[in-house]
Amino acid sequence: DTAVSQTPKYLVTQMGNDKSIKCEQNLGHDTMYWYKQDSKKFLKIMFSYNNKELIINETVPNRFSPKSPDKAHLNLHINSLELGDSAVYFCASSQQTILYYEQYFGPGTRLTVT
Amino acid sequence: GNSVTQMEGPVTLSEEAFLTINCTYTATGYPSLFWYVQYPGEGLQLLLKATKADDKGSNKGFEATYRKETTSFHLEKGSVQVSDSAVYFCALNFGNEKLTFGTGTRLTIIP
């Protein structure tokens, strides 16, 4: 049973193109996220949505636009791709408990911009 | 702001060696603390957690104890296996949507 899924797993494209990454979760969670992981494995949060509402928007170029059609889906659209956008992008979802949010991650999408 | 500091990697050990990966945090208040593991080519998975001081989280032979006095949550395992080779992330959360991660520590176990 796939909990958090992303498509595609690999994406190779040229500079200047526009691309999208899709994410779906079947856990019934209200909150979803996009993270960027660089080549040194450093994780940076980009966006978070709670029930289709944007709640975290870190300092990310406005070429990146998240879209949440419903609370089970959070897609990431990237315009005018640049070399520096090459990274692994992870989608995650979380469930709130009394004390913390526990996050569940997708398998990642490796984006290579040439 | 809140932050998590992990020991720099990479860490290379022989099979059956004892493992410690240090993690300290800076925060106002008492967060919940986590260790996540990322196996090659995969996403992060929750390994263990602790929600209050002196709590010990444990899973798959790994343990970590929430030490309020030293603001630490060091990860330990008594005898590592080749299959433990992965990147390990320490993280904290204050019951909101934001999880603050450390920089990750790459662990390689040699047979």
C-alpha cells in the first residue's frame, strides 16, 4: 500500500522548460509538504498546505508554484527551469497528534536540469 | 530560532561496531524530537521519537534519550549491520506543521 506517492521518479529536462511533479497521499492527512534535498543531502522545506490552504511558504523563487486541488494531492509546478533547480524533491504528509506532527515522505523525484 | 546540529559525516564503521551519532538542539521550550533515516534511493522514514525529557525512543535496535539538561538526542546502536548504511536526520517539532531538520549524517557500514 503506497502511502505517499510521487510522479515522476526521474525527470531530466533542459533549462528554460516548465515541468510539474505530482504528489498524492492516501493516509487521510490534512497537511502536505514539498521539500528540496541538495546533493549534500541537506533538506529544505519549500511549502506546506493544510486542507488546501498554504501555511508555509519559505523563501523560494516564484518560479515554483504549488497547487493543491484537494487535501490528498499537492503538485509542484516549476517555470523556467535553471541548473540550480537540479535536486531531489520530496513530498510529505503529516498527521497532527497532541504533541507533534509526524511526517511521512514520498520516494522523491530526482530532477536534473541540463 | 529553532535549530538542530548533528555531527558531521560521513561516518564509516565496521559491522558489529557501536554507533553514536550526536544531535543537539537549540529551542525555546521543549520540543518533540525525532530521528529519521533515509536509505539509498528512498524517502525519509521515521526511525524513533521522544516527546518529553528523559523519554527513550527505540526501534530496530536503535535508541535515543531526550536529555533536557544537555539539549541532546544522540542516536546509538550496539552492533551495526551493513543494512544500517543510510543517512540519518535528527529533527524537532513543536506541535505545529514545521519540522526542523539537522543537516544529516551519512553512515556507511563495512562488512
